[in-house]
Amino acid sequence: MEYELDLQAYLCPLPLLMTQKALIKLASGDSLKILLNHTSQLEDIRLLCEVEQYQIVDVQNNKDEICMLIKK
């Protein structure tokens, strides 16, 4: 199942904390699509995925938003 989390309205550290909470709830094979608006948040979430061993499937950096797809 794919879930989506829109974090564009939040400033650090809330996007990181909210992402961490959402990732914990994922079952094996599930994915989480995250929408961000700051590249600094992207790097924090990349590090979280690396430490917690989640796979970053895709990152799209559009003009006004960053879309990241993470899989468990």
C-alpha cells in the first residue's frame, strides 16, 4: 500500500519527526510518498532512511516542491 504525507506547511524539526512516526507504521512492502518544500528537510530524511534502513525509491525536485518515495 502507498501512503502520502504532505509536509510542505511545516518547518524543522516537525517534518523529520512526522516522517519517522509514519515510517514506523509501514508494513513490509508498503511505501510512503513525502512532499517537502525545503532541501534541508530532504537531507535530514535521507539520513533517517539510511540509519533506519528504509529504501529511497525516487526523489523528484520540482520548482515548488520535493517529492520523495520511501519503501520499507
